[in-house]
Amino acid sequence: MEYTAPLRDMRFVLHELFDASGHCALLGNGLDRELIDGVLEEAARYTGGEIAPLNRNSDEEGVTLENGEVRTPQGFVEAYRQYVDNGWASMTGPAEYGGQGFPQLVACAFHEMLMAASLSFRVYSGLTEGAVLALYKHGSEELKSAYLEKLVSGRWTGTMCLTEPQAGTDLALLRTRAAPQADGSYRVSGSKIFISGGEHDMSENIVHLVLARLPDAPPGVKGISLLLVPKFIANADGTLGARNALSCGALEHKMGIKGAATCVMNFDGATGWVVGAPNQGLACMFTMMNDARFQVGLQGLGLAEQAWQGALAYARERLQSRGLAGAQYPDKPADPIIVHPDVRRMLLTQKTLVEGGRMLAMYCARQLDLEHGHPAPELRQAAGRRAALLIPIVKAFLTDMGQEVTSLGVQVYGGHGYIREWGMEQLMRDSRITQLYEGTNGIQALDYIRRKLLGDGGAELSALQAEFSELCDRQVEHPALRELAATVQARLGEWRELTAEVIAATQRDPQEIGAVSVDFLHYSAYVLLAGFWLQAAARAQEALQEGGGEEAFYRAKLASADFYLRRVLPRASGHREAIRGGAACLMALAADSFAF
């Protein structure tokens, strides 16, 4: 399946909604609109021309394990060499270690392209960026000097080793041990499962960040440390040294992303070094985890974009039946299926979820940039609070959306969507993992309620709601936008009421936290996207009044906003009623009464 990066829509969000040039000026990195657009055009050529053609074969060929070595699908090694040589790997890395320091707002557009072109290929580089963040923030100067430059360049890749057979979501149960040595290093022993890119042939070295327990560690999550455990131990001059005592014991046989090596990793007294303070591993790992969760949200978005592109192209070409109002193309034996209302319903649902999701993702990326780079400390803290609130929504909603949109892609194709050779079913299979890894979407919803909403009594969510309410106030007097603004404003008021109800309910009964969490996250996401669609409509209306051209593009934005508010936003009402259904009906049935 071909992939063409949606550059026009990306530019709309970057420049017309979020002023990427002004954002970069505030951060002091010297990027202007011309340079940003040039980078994205080159990214589009690379992902569409070099990466996308590998995707189908990677699914068919998969990865192989022979004598402890993993071979990736044909073309991956060469494509990754281009990825490194052309500077894509170092895009967001810190400048003092050879990185280019691109802001997330710009980089996330490229990362979305990679996810769409081939998620299997992206898996190998994705966690490296998170490893760079964790090591840069928490590592000793010695570890940074030995490992960071190679990781930033992409010559070495990174992994995140958390999960064990008995310890998934509940990391308090992990058993991997780290024994101290006289030279300050540790011997790490244990097994980890589901390790993305744990072994492969694309980079010179693989640096594992491993959660383990030290001998004197307290029980539970307060006794977990983070250790850097490389495949090859770096020499003092940064060159590769001895092979470490770790290996890939097996490859997981998966539903999707078959070109990505998902490994069982065995650590047999492997040499490692503590990153950060002992017993503070989870705090260090969450530096990496937040980036990983944001990136997984982009995976859902990228796969959805690819499915939407495929469905649209098919609907324009596939001839079946005549339109309900009569022949629309009388010169053809039948009309293209895009004339049929139900096909349009599916396509417009895809379009508005994808483009709305892109606005949400880039808004979150902007907050991540400001958290680290705003010159004012108090505004850095404010952006950090906003990003923390949004991360579970981005991860959970965009991946749930990705599964829905890829499923709709199969439906638009009909029977052909179920056949491997068309490529759509691969997207649906690949997208399923995004709802599971880096914390299942149910866990994201619990995080959203327990830590983000209840953690500050709803203060940050209230600030977010107020921001969009002000947007509505600015547009409600505009004749062309009055109805849209009033609809969004009404939902925001309802969201505030529902927030108060949720906080009160969880205070009465802690079971309500789990009972309402998924529905409240989805309700929040649908209303957020409504706010972004109002913002997009306002910009489109302004552009049409200015008369600068591209009338069809901006009118499509207005039509899409109208469709979203009329046909997608009403889903929020179902989530509202489910929330008000409470926990009692969930907990009333005894476990042994679920089936007889």
C-alpha cells in the first residue's frame, strides 16, 4: 500500500493553528517556517519512497532468530542506515551530544510519517529516543560520556526492559536482581519478556534500560532500580568492548508488527550500571515512559492516516451500484462507492478522527516542548502539568481511534479488506498492539482519573476546560461559527458538571475510579477534539475571508468540523450515561456467577 504524507494538513496544524515558527523562536532553536517545511518535505520523500515499500514484505517475511542473532526483514538494515546517515535519528537529541534539538512539535510530524509508513520499522528506533531522555536526565557523567552520543546518532539503539512473566502492569512483582560489584557495577540476572528491538542486526550496539532489585531493596515498587545494561560494553574511548552476558532467548510470535523483533531477553549476570539513585528506578523510567506513551499515540494516528488514505483511494475507484438519487456517473457501468451515504459516513468518520487526533497530538507535543524549553520557570511547570494531563488521553484515545479507523478501512474495502494482498488487514492487525503496550488503555484511563484528575482535585483539567471555553466565547458571535461554538460550549459545561460528579463519586466509593475511568477518558477526548475542530473552523473561516486561495481546502475544514460535531461528538452522550451508571452494577455479580 502506498503512503503519501499529509503535508498540507500537517502544515495547517503546525503553522496556522499552533504557530510553529513562533514556538521555535520562543524555544530559541532557530527554526523558521521555510526550514520546517523543507524538513517535512524531505521526510515525506524518505518515508513514502524508502520505508513504506518495506511494510508489506516485513509482514510476510517477519524476523528470524538463529544462534542468538536476530535477522530483520529484507531492506530494514539499508533503510536504517539511511535513517542514521541522513540525521533522522538525531533529530530530537540534545545538541551537546550531537543531536539537532528539534522540538517535539515538529518532530512528531516526522514520527507520524514513520508510524504510517511502517510501524515495524519504527519500533527499532522509537525507544532509543526515550532511552536518550532517561539517560540525559538521570545518568552519571561517565555513562553519558560513554553511551549518549552513540545513542543520539542512532548508531546504537536502546530498549526498555520492564515486563516479566509474572510482572506486567504490577511491577512490584518483578524478580530481576542486580548484585553490586567492587568496581561499582552490578551483575544483572533475570528474564524480561515483550522487549521491542531487544536483539536485531540494524545497529552496532543495543543499550538496555532494565528494571531490577538491588539486594537491600525495600519491597514493592519503592525497591526498584534502573540499570543500563549494554549488549556490548563500551570502552573508555567509546568504542565497542566485550560482549555482555545477555541474549535473546526467543522471539514472540505475534498478531501484528511481524517485522519488529519482540524478544525474550535473558540476563545471566550481565554487567550494568545504576541510572539515577538506587531504588528510584520507576521515577527514572517514567521519563522514558511518558515519551514512549506519546509515541504510541502517534502510532495509532499514523496507522489511522494510512488506513484513511487507502479507504479514500479505494472508494474513489471501486465501482458498485448506482447512487440512491440516481446515476452520478452515467458514463460508467456503476458509480464509485464514494457516492453512497454509508461509505461517506465511514470516510468522514475516519477523516475527522484522524485530523482531530493530529491536532490533539501536536497540541500535546507543544506542551512537552514548553515543559523543557520555555524561558519562564513557572510556565515550564504549567506546561508540564498540561502535558501530564494529556499523555494518557493521547495514548489511549489515539490508539483506540487507530483500531476503529483501520477497522473502518477494512469495511470500506469490503471483502477485499479481509484479504492480505490489499494491505488493509495488516494495518488493523498492527494497530491492535498499540492499545496494549506501554500500559494498556485501561491503565491509561486509571492514570487519567487517579493521578491526573484526583491528584490535584481537577485543577488542571478545569484550566484546560477554561481555555477551550474562552475559544468558544471568541467565536460565538461570529455568524458562520455561532452554532459550532454554542455546541462546543454546551459540551464544555456538561464536561465540568460531569467532572464534579466523577470526583464526588470516587470520594464516596473508590471502585468508582475504575468504573468510570475509560468512559470519562473517552468523553474528555471527544469534547477536546470538538474544541480543536472549532479552532480549525475558525482559522478556515478567517482564511476564506482573507481570500488568499485554497478555498476548497478551507471549505473542507468547515464541512469536516460540521460533520464531527453532528455525527461523532454525540458519542460523548453515551459515555456520559455509562459514567452515571456507576460502579454498583459492575461489582454486584460474584466472580463465580459470571458463567454457569
